[in-house]
Amino acid sequence: MGKIAVSVCYIVKNEEKTLSVSLDSVQAVADEIVVIDTGSTDKTKTIAQSYGAKIYDYTWQDDFAAARNFALSKVSGDWVIFLDADEYFSEETRKNLGMVIPQQEPSVNLLLIQRQDVDEAGKVMLSLYVPRIFRRKADLRYEGAIHEELRQNGELVTGIVTIPPATLTLIHTGYAGAQGTAKAQRNLKILLQEMAKAKNPGHYYGYLAETYDGLGDRENAMKYAYMDIRRGRQLETYASRSYRLLLVKLSEKKRDYRERQRVAQMALKDYPELPEFHAEYAESLAAGWEYGRAAALLDKAISLGKDYKGLEPTLFDAEMGRLWQKRQAHFLALKKTAAQIRITACVITKNEAKNIGKWLENAQVYADECIVLDTGSTDETCTLAAQGGAKVYSYAWQDDFAAARNEALKYVQGDWIAFLDADEYFDRPAEVRGALAECEHSYSQAEAVRLTICNVDADDGWREISRFCNIRLFRNREYLRYWGRIHENLAHVQDKALTLWEEPELKVMHTGYSTGIIQQKNQRNLALIRKDIAEHGEQDWHYRYLADCCYSLGEYKQAQLYALRAIDSPVKGVGTQSRMYYMVLSCMEALREPQSEQMAFAGAAARLFPQLPDFWAVQGMLLQQNGQYAEGEAYLTKALRLAQHDDGREASAFGDIEALVCARLADCQAHLGKNQEAEENSRRAMELNPYEEEVLAVLCTLRQADSERLIQELEHYFAAAETDILFLCRFCERNGFGRLYAYYSAQLQKRWGKGSSRQEYYELLQAGDWQQLTDKIQTGLAENLDMSMNLLLRLKRKEGKNYREAERQLFDLLPAQIQNCWQSVFQAGRIADWEAYKIIWKYMLRYGDEKQISEYAQRSLTEGKTRQELIEDLLEQEKWQSAFNVLALVPQENADGPFWQALGRCLYHLGEYAAAGEAFAKARQAGQDTLLIKSYEKWLENCS
């Protein structure tokens, strides 16, 4: 066989800074050098000529494939090395070029070379395989205006060989510095143009992912990489690159380990022959503390790598094999440690029969022993615990949670303690041992583990309310004990700082804030805090717990006050301080404080916690409410982006509002004409919580032009059950979706024989019978106001955040005149409309309790005539205590004859006979000599 001729090709424009370095790396093997110049104005051509290159001028057409194919028409060698001017073979491997090409079998057409993209400092940013050396054949030509691919008769090239990086390695400097950014932006522009007109836009997804990654745009890089892998395995050179990009990105943060596992499994399905994807899956399993499975997968990865025969390029080499063996040994050591750790699970109980079974089942997955310290259960808690294998001990409750927990610690035999509440359990209990093994190996000095607590509402579809980090795992050490009567904390008995290991991906689910039990729990907690304050005085650490209790009980003014005090106090919550800021904002919203003030406070909180999504979300929602849709879109988008990357180390309530954030973002985008994005975010909101009315309203608004399509879409989110259809019926009526209401109302009648009481209103509306419709509405309004006032007063007497929300919704339905007066009365404002006051009074008298009636009537003290009318009404209705409460506040200078007569009557019926006689005597002295007084005086004679 004669000497093999090698042609080296370049497409260039103003490459004077890089071309000579590239030419130096190939000059030794080049039989000819062909340079296609597309318009250089610097010394590029002069440099090329100095290396003996053949230079051809070419008019640039925004098409890299066309330029490369033009170059191929000018070469004469047997093999072609086609490089970019900013690529060069490494010093260590360029000497191998002369032997690699001649060694190839006749069936080989293309060599894949590992390229390392480096930054200005020479640091490798990305490694990938690229086709740079190939036979000169008429059927091998480039396709694609940008990120052009070498194809064989339009199909995938056959006869591909991957060259190990130890043999040949390319260095690429093209994306380093400002020039590289400009180049990437240019490429991005061309890619987007090509994709827009392509019959198969999916072909460009992988290139877009790489280009966005080069520009540092992680979100778009991952977006297009996901779009690319959804196409499945493609007949393209190095088709696995999007999987590789995703797996690198997902490995950057521990919190993404479950998604990393999912993507690795998809990669294995598409590329089962690639050893590195088996290794990636192994690493993702180890990140989730599944060490045994991880070690087994590395075995397979090493085996596949040693005898690799696949077409898709692999990164495996001997050095990688040695690294995997070390990782495998590490995983096996972690597995051994996990098996050796002894864990004791502890819990304090009182009447926890409802929860103890779940707690035990969960604990027995990870614990060697379970200890239950019971403080006086009268249900089956102790029996169930003992039957479940727990050691049960009794303890006399002392109104002190820390004391009870410390008592339980006396019985512990394990190395580590998992101390949860009875209404808490590990989300994935099988991970606990592995996590502690990692702690032992990586941070052996740690005394306790700070993990994530997720508060969920078991009565509302397990909706996440909030999350924060706290200690639930700690070593069995005599110096680690609890303090605090309520919301007790683990501490060093000598007041030394604890050495903590942070593991936010280990999650404990807490159902104690569920709607059905939270009120009773908070009333208990509030009583304990007040008892502690009475005994020891008010302390700084009390404020956050008082704020929590008051907020849950719907006492927003008090909650806001205590939250602000907690913020100002020197006692700061570790990883929970943001909760107080969020609580202040929640109270401001509930109290309807000015949006400008809410915006200012949210902005201040966002500056303190810039990586937390919560406060950006609040600002975005306020902007959306104010009609500032462009600004709202920016803030809400940022909130969602931050939520994706939140490391979980600071408390967050974003899970509770995420659906609302997506819905309001969709609303902003709809107003801005971004309909596709609006629909995507609306669907995302519905997937999160379709029963949130505002979320549902946004979807219905976006789809209202096509009722049939909307009904079909709603079937995806709601069951064909009576409860869901009834919910949709009521929602549509409340929110004005008439056509939908008619449809769901008909469904109720057809399936369950339940017609709507207001269906005839809609029939009259559709028929255009305005007079009859008006008559019915007027009658209905009077009835509805009576019912509304009754319900409002009932809600006012209830404690709890949910009652306050219902009260607020009902209040919004009242006429403005009534709303204004109601707010003046119950928020201690000045009453300007006494006519409205009197309208509310008749409902107050009918439906209010003594406390409400007294408080309402007392607001009339400054209006003599109105006050007298109200007192007469109270006496007529025999509301003696309420009337007395009002009379007791009347200034002495206004105490006339009718006043003393009324006071005497009240005192008589309240059993204060002597005082009643004195009041009647004063009435006579004031000239009030009535038959009614004489009657009462006669009755008093018979009273002892």
C-alpha cells in the first residue's frame, strides 16, 4: 500500500489569533492545506500562505455545510482533517496523527476525536466527541447551515471508529472570552432561523442545548436537551450528547438526584451499550443512598467498557475504569456502615391511635428499636404501639415537651436517634440509614442532622403548606438534650453550638397542620406559651411561636405584631427566619393593607432572602393584580426559576402558592399576547391544584371561546363524580362562566337528579325576559343578604385561618355601603354612615351573640338618638346583658331619666335587685315617673 495522502481543511474569517496554533498541530502530517476564506480583513491569509496553504475566496451564505462542501471539492488527499481555526491537537497527542490514520481498516470512513472545550485559563468546561477525520469520498458531504453534520448519501455515516483521548485529543478555545460569546450568539441566531423553517426542527434541539449551555443559559440548555431526548435514539453522530448534558447539569445539585435517576434510566433505555450511562445511573442511585444497587451497576459499567463494540462514542478508558473501581469500593463501604449503624426511633404520644400505626410502620423500615413515651392516652395508642413491637413507657405530663423528650432519651440504646412527632414520618424511610452512613464517612464530627420538614394538609389532598429545615436525627450523646416548654429544640447542655450536617433532601412529612386538627393544636400550644410567659416573663423566643399560633387562629393583627417583634428580636431562627417575613405579608394581605405597603415589605424581604422564590412571587402577584403585566411576568418567572434551584436550607411556603404563581403568570402572559406560554403555565397550574378557583378561572378565561375543548380539557383534571361536578357548577356560577354552568348544571340533573335552584335565572337570561329576571333577582337579593349576614356573624365567632378566609370571601359579596360600615365597626374606624349602621343592626340583633351585639351597640355611644333606639331594641328583645354593657359605658353627663329606667330594668333581670332599686330611684329624681317603674318597684318588694 502506497503512502496515504492527508488534506487539512479550514473555513476562516479573521482568525489571525488562532490559526497558526492549529496549523502547528497538523503541519507534520499535512500533504496539502486548503483554506476557504469568507472575507478576512486581518492577517489570516498571510498566516495561511506562510504554511503553504491553498487559499480560496468564498462568499459567505450563512451556511456552514455549503462552505465545507466547497472545501471538499478542492482537496485531493485520501483522508481529510477538517478543523475549525480555534481547534488544535494537544501537545501530547499530535505526534500520533501520523500513525492513527494509516492503521484504519478499509471499512472505516470516519474517526471521532474527543474535543475539550476550554476557557481562557485552560480549564476544561466540556468534553465531547466530534467527527474531524474522514476518508475523502464522493458520498461523504456536509448537511446543515450550522452545526453541520457529515452524512453519507444523506444518511448516518457507516464505519465509525472512536479514537481514545490518550491517543488523540482536540483542544477548542472558540467559546472562551468575549469573542467566544459573540460566536455562540451568532450560532444561536442561525440555529433558530434554521429550526423555524426546517421540516424536522427536532434535529436542531441538541445543537441548541449545547449553544445555550455555551452561553451559560442553563434553563434553555436543559429545555432543549429534554426536547431532544424525548425524540428517542436518533441516527446521528454522537446522538447521546443531550443525555450527557442533562446528566452533567443534574449532577451539580444533590436535590436533583431523583430527576437524575429518571434521566439516567431513559439514557440506558436508549443507549444500553454505553458504559458511562450505567455509571451515571449508579452515581444517581448513590446520591439517593442506594449503595448496593450503585455498586452492582458499576460492575456492569466496567464490564461493558472493557469490551465496547457500540457505534455511539464512549468516554470510557482505562483511567475511567480505575476511577469506577474506587467509587465501587466506596459504595460498598457505605453499604457496610449503613448496616452497622444502630438507630432508635422515639416518639411522645397522647391519644395518637390515629397516627401511631403509620409512625411505627415508617420507623420500622430504618430503626432497630422503637420507643413510645406515653403521657396519658385514654385511647388504644399504647396497645397498638406494643402490638407493633415498640417499647412503651408511661410519663406524667408536666406541660413541658422538652421534659418529656428528655425522659424518652433515658431509654435509648442506639447510636443515632430519630425523634419525630406521632404525626410525622420520613417520606422515604429506606433512605435514612444510607444518609447516616454518608454522614459518618463525609462528616464524622456531626452531632445532628438538619433535614427538611414538609407541612402537608392531609384534609386537602396532601397539599404542601410550607417547608423548613430542623433537626430530627442526632447522635445518642448525654450532652444533647431538649429545652423549651413548647416548640422544643435540641441543644448542648453546656450551651455549645451543635455541629450539624445539612441534608435537605432527607424529608419528613408533617400532617399536624392539617385543617381538621390545627385549631385544637394551636389553642393548646398558645395556652402553654402563655403559661410559660406567666411563669418566666415574655422572652424574645416566644414571639415566633405566638405569631404562629395567632395566625393559625385567624388573629391576623396579633400575628403580624408578634412576627414583627420576632424579626426585630436578637433571637434568629436558623433556616426559619424567612417564615416571619412571609407571615407579615400574609397578615398584610388578610388585613387588606395597601398594596404599596405590601410591595415595599416584600421587596425588603426579597433583598434579605434573594435566593428564596417566595418574596419574588408575592411581588409578582401584586404587580399582576395591579395590571402591571410585563413586570409581573418578570417577577413570577424569576420566582419559578428560583424554586427549581432552591437548596431547601431556608424555610419556604412556595409549595402552597406555586399553582397560583403559575396561574397569575399565565394571566400576565395572556394580557401580553403570549398565548402559547400562557397556556403552558395555565396547564402547569392546573396540574398542581385544579381546585384552586383562581387557577381554574385562568384556564377557563383562556379557553372560553371554545367551550367544547374546555370541557374536554377539564375532564383531564376532574372526575365524573357528583362532588367534582357540583364543584364545577358552583365555580362557574360564582365566576360568571354561563355556558359552562349550564352544561354542568344539566349534568347534575341528568346523572343525579339534582337541579340548580338558580337554573331558572339563567334560562330567563338566555330568553331575554329582563322584567321577570329583575323581579326574581331583587327578591333573591333580600334573602341572600339575610343569609349572608347570618353566616358572617357565625364565621366571626369562629377561630381559625380557614374561617377568616371564608369570612373574607363572603364579605366581598356584600354591597359596598354595608362593607364600609362593617369594616368601620369591626376595625375600630369612624362610622360615617349611620343608616347603613342601622341596616346591619337588625341582622346583628337577630343573629349575633351577646358579645357581638354588645360590641356593635357600643359603637353608637356618641350618637344619642341612635344609641337610645338601639337600647330600646335590646330591651324589647330582652337582651339584658347586652343592653347593660352599652348602658355601662354611657357618660354620666348623659345619664337622664330614660337611661336610669333602662338600667334599672337590666339590673332587675340580671338579678341585681338592690342596684335596680337604686337605678329606679335615680330615674324618679330625674323626672322619669312612669307606670313601668312602679311595676318594677312592686316586683322588687317580693325579691329578697
